Amino acid sequence: MLGGTYGRRVVVVCGRGNNGADGVVAARHLRTRGIGVDELVLAEGVASSALRRALARADLAIDGMFGTGFRGELEGDAAIVAAALAEAGIPTLAIDIPSGVDGTTGEVRGVAIRAHETVCFAALKPGLLFEPGRGHAGRVHVVDIGVHPSGIGTGSSQLHVLEVSDLHLPRRAPDGHKWSAGALVVGGSTGMAGAPLLAGHAAARCGAGMVVCGVPGADAAARASGSELVSRALPATPEGNLDAGAADAVLAGIERFRVVAIGPGLGRDASTQAAVRRLAAECPVPIVIDADGLNALAAEPEVLRRRRAAGLSPAILTPHAGEYARLACHAIGSDRVAAARDLAARLDAIVLLKGPGTVVAAPDGRAVVNRTDGSALATAGTGDVLTGVVAGLLAAGAAPFHAAATGVYVHGRAATVAGTGDDLVATDLIGALHPTLDGLRSGRDPWEE
């Protein structure tokens, strides 16, 4: 970060405990390299004049005030140092985690160090994976200090970061045919006909050999035709919404499909919600439920437990923050991992909690965090594409938890591959799915930093 040693100066701010001790050791090593060091120790008090003088001549600051056990809010000299560093604008290196960031949740209360680089020991800490902590950490480097990550936490307390080696990308069998990987997308309503088509095209790109879009009424089905997707008219209300009788129509021919995706563009008509709840309880093949499908479940979440009691596979739910609040009857809160695990256990379903640092949690406590997401995905239709990606992987034979985890990784990476930055639209994602999958099937992530 210094770009050399001659004439360089570093200010190191040390707190109590191991994090402060790391700062002391860093200062000693820097001095042996001939670098000038101003070492400030919180326990001894930090004089404002000394702080100003040190920052005025520093080329780099090292934050060794607080580590991953920090909770609450920076106070006293620590808060003054954080504010002064922000004002000085010099490059800052954080030890393990920026001071002021909650190591478990990434929460920031009040002021916190905003680092350019963070050196993280042994394994990534949750606070570095979730906003706003992720944004305060800058570029993160994980270094080995002789503590194996497998020893950190046990059983359901363990949390894993998705890597390319974790992905399950099934390939089509040599003797497969289009119905070997059939997918049905149930969605659409007046003014929302495009949502199920986005999901359908994504499913086709991610393993589904035959994709049928079940939409309300003959007019909607006619508008949805004209591509490799097959449209199917389902019973509709006079207003153009899915009628409760649509559940009978779907279940009558369900044996041809390996997955059903429910929700894109459905709307919140009472008849539609009744159909969704019946499908969630009775559909014998794996299901992905998104968007207004989730809102239908919020009124009667026990249908998901009935599904599992009948011996059927766990549903995959893909809520954003608002949908989560309706399903759980409370906001996500500061701990995204705990929130996802709690809902997964309560509903006996796999929960894919969307947002910065997407969490996939299973009812047994397994949980993974995805790092390929980004702000470019905050645009209309990308959630429908994610539903289709997960459905396509299920159709190709991936198990539900693996399909959800792989799907969110692929979805986020496709946003990078699209190359459109914050100008991304949902159809860009679909176009980027083939090169993304092609690259990931090599067993490495060509776009990983």
C-alpha cells in the first residue's frame, strides 16, 4: 500500500487485546524496514495535537483499535480517531475488521473506520460479508495464521462462503430428451406478462430442456408464445388473474415436469393466492416460490409444513427484505444469517434471502453466504431471472439446497459477465448466462478478483 519504504510514514492506532497487540507488532516490523511510525495507544489516551500531527505526515494508517468481538458503538478517543481518519482521507489498512463494524452482522452504529484494505486472519468474518460492514472493509485479504477454518464453529453454527468448488452444475445425460428436464413456470397477470417469460428463458439457459409458461387465460398465453418457450393457458378470473381452479389444471399434468416455479408477476388476487397455497402444499415435484407467490404464503405459512409432512421436498423461497417481513411477521434485523436460518427452520423450507450478502439457509441450520451479488442487480426483473436460474438447475437434477446456492452464485456472476455495470437490465442477465456457466464449468471462476 505504501509503494516503497524510503521516506514513508505510518500511523498505527492500537486498542486493547489481541487486535491492539497486532498493531504493536505491525509497528515494530515497519520500523525494522526503515519506515517512520507514529504509534498511538487508546489505553494511554490519544491527544488531539498528536493525532493531527501524525495524520498530517502519514502515508498510511493502520487500524488496530477493535477486532471481531466488537459490539456497539465507537466512543471517546476511538470515535475521534475514526472521524479524523475519514477527514484526512489517507489510505487505511484494517486489522481483521474495521473498528466500529460488528464482527457478526456487519452492522455499524455511529462512526466506523472506512478501510481501503483489510487483512483478515484465518477466515472471513460475517461482518465483512454484509453491508454496511462490507462497504467499510475495502479489499479483503484472508491470510493463514495456522488456525484452520474448520475449527471455527461447529454443526449448525458454521457458516460457509460460496466458492466455485461448491457449485453443482449438472450436465444433460447422453440419453436425455427435452422432457427429461421439464420446467413449468406459473405466473403472470394483467400488466405483468413479462415476468414469467424472464423466468422461463433463464430456466432454459440453466438446464431445463422444455419450459412451459402457465399464464392466466388464452389471451395471455397467445401473447407469451413465439419463442422456444411453450405457453399454456390456465383458468383465469374475469380480471385476468389466475383463478383458484388453476391449481387443478397444474396438478393434473404435473408428472411431466421436474420442477415448478411459482410467482413471477402473479399479482395478489384472492383466487390466485388460493391456487398458490394449494400448489405449495400438494405439488409433488420440487418448487421455487418467489414474488407474489410468497405473499400468498404469508397468510397461511403452515401449508409449507404440510408439504413436508406429506414427504415432499422442501420448497425454495426467494424473499427480498419486504417479502421476508411479511413471511416472518418482523423485519430481517441486523443479523441476516440468523434471520434466514430462523425462517427456514420455522417454515421447513430452504430460504434464499436476497440482498447484499445473499444467504441461503436450510431447515437443519446449514447456511452459505454468496459474494457475487452487487448493486447492479437492484433493477426490475432480476428476481424473476434468479427464480428461473434456480428452477433450471432443479430441472437438470440439482438437489434443492445446491440449486439455490449455485443459482444465486451464477446469477450474481452473470451480472459481472454482462459488462453493463449499473446499466444492467434483466434481459442482460439472460444473455450472460451461457458464458457464465461455460466459464464456471471449468472448475474455477475466471472473473474472481
